[in-house]
Amino acid sequence: MKRITRILGILAGVGGALLGILVTSSAAFAYEVPARGGATGPPPSVIINGGVTAWQVALIALGAALFASFVAVRADRSRAARRQHSATSA
């Protein structure tokens, strides 16, 4: 059973990595299609104004850390309860 669980975990990791590559690679292969009539010259520059401020980045990082710790504690407690339950029933 451990072998099957390990293989499924590896497959899930590889699947997640492939999904991440597929999602992010679409922007890498994007290109501008010239308008009809063949526009000449450089494309118009786009100025991006704004973005995420430092406090928003800190808030997102804090939320991610809290969520990760919550998931880790839940998984640990679940695993410990399963171990205790199987030891008492044997």
C-alpha cells in the first residue's frame, strides 16, 4: 500500500508541474499579429502604472504561511489519529 501511495504522490507532483508549465508557457509563446494593411514602425509603448504595494505583498505572504501551517497541522493530527486508531485495534 505504501508503494501505491508513493507512486500516486509522484504522479500528482508531476501532473501539477506539467499543469504549471502549461499555464505559464502560453504567455511565452504569444506574439503580436500585425493589423491589416501592414502597420510599419515599432509597436506603441505601454506604460504600466500601479502594481501591488508592499503591505499587500506582506498580507498575501502572511495568508499563505497561515494556510500552509493550518494544512500541515491538520495532516499531522490526522496521521497521528490514524496511527493511534490502528495500534489500539490490532
